[in-house]
Amino acid sequence: MMISMTDCIFCKILAGKIPGTFIYRDAEVAAFMDVQPVNPGHVLVVPVDHAAYLADLNEETAAALMRVGQRVAAALRRTNIKCEGVNLFLADGEAAMQEVFHVHLHVFPRFRGDGFGLQFGPNYGTPTLRTELESVGAQLRTFLPVT
């Protein structure tokens, strides 16, 4: 699913066409409060330039996304916001639960009993055969760029 920059809600927030509560912004990435938070303190870290998927980002911007995410996580732990832990979550593609097709890293505080959770599939606890791991690993190595 592709959304144009003119239809992208995050691009509209970044352009100031709709309100956003920014906590950080530089030339590469911005961080603003999520209007539908998992918990109070839920922040979205996004690239300033539109990119639908993680693979669409250059490595420097992807690294900047994580750097700012780490800083936001550290800031959450220093506040009075209820925060016993922090989740970083990036959904990449519709099957991965991506709803807004502009890359975004969720950073949100967690605490016992907050009601949020991910559900593992039925085969999660079953170890994979080494031969299958090697086969899948070989496919990935074929397409993994060497830097």
C-alpha cells in the first residue's frame, strides 16, 4: 500500500498542516506525541523525508531514528510518567500491522497491568531445525549488503 506525501498524515504533521506536539526535530528525524497512545508518554519517531518502508530509508536516517528512539526511552525513564519499561516497535508493512505508511518508530512506556501485549503464533515455542535456520540464513546473506 502506497500513500502519497500529500495524503500522509505524518507528512502533514511535519509540514505544520495539522497539529503535532513535537519533542525533538532535526534535519533527518522528528519525534512527536502519539494522539492514540498505548500509554501516556507514547512518542513516534519519524524520518522528516517521506519513506513508506524501513528499506526505503538510507542507513544514516535509519540509524538516526534509533538514536532518537534511545534518547526518548531514556527521557521517559527520567520523567514522572509511569514507566517500568519501554517498548520500541516498528511495524514494516501491512502484515506487520503498519497502519500509517510513513516509517515510524513507536517508543512507549510500559508498566505491569497496562493491558498492552503481542501474541506469539502457535509454533513460537518449537525450536527450528538447524538445517532450516541455515537455509533461511543463506537466503538472507545473499541479499544483505556488505558495508
